[in-house]
Amino acid sequence: MPECSQEKPCLVFIPRPLINWKEVIDDPVALEAIVDRLRHGAIQIDLTGESYRKKIGKEKMN
């Protein structure tokens, strides 16, 4: 994400909670570096509830 900096906003959507990233990234040093860069100066918004696509898909099947 070199194009993201302190001067420009950057939106990152991650469908997995950061706490679960250790299941995907085996290297703890790399994991810490990635999370540190993403969270530095960031505003984190945690969304809960069923996804819109799943909800619509269920409605179409009924």
C-alpha cells in the first residue's frame, strides 16, 4: 500500500478480524508489521451482523 500515506485517505476492507490473521499469516514478525502499518493512524470500524449479500441470497431462495 505504498500509495497510501499520511496525506491521502485509504479505505481497506478486511472480512476477517485482525485477531484471526495469525491463522492465515504464519510468520509472526510479518504479521506484526502488516497489522502495525494498517492500524497506524487508522480509524477501525468493526461491522457486525449478517452480510447484505447473504441476506439477499436467502430472500431469493425463499
